[in-house]
Amino acid sequence: MIYTKDMKSPCIRNCCLNENNICTGCYRTISEIIEWFQANTKRRKTILKMARQRESSIDSQ
């Protein structure tokens, strides 16, 4: 993971988009990936929460 500001990026350097344009490495959308470096801690927590939900949803299919 990459350290930025006060929170780690969920990036694992395995970037590949699925058919829904979700990164299969970190489960973020392109807009979330781009937004990450400008986002405050509250927004980053929200992005991480949504990414975890996507991961769970994809893994359960």
C-alpha cells in the first residue's frame, strides 16, 4: 500500500478494470482513484468503505 497524508492508499499496484470499470486490485472506481490524493480523511474512509463493499459483492458472485 502507498502512504499518503494520514491514510494508506488501498492500491496494491495490480490495476486492471473489470467490465464495470472497477479496479480488480483495490475495488475503487477510476474517479475514486483520481480523487484519493485530494480527498480528506472523511472522504477517504467513505471510499474505502465502498471499495470493501464492492469487493464483498464481487467475491460472493
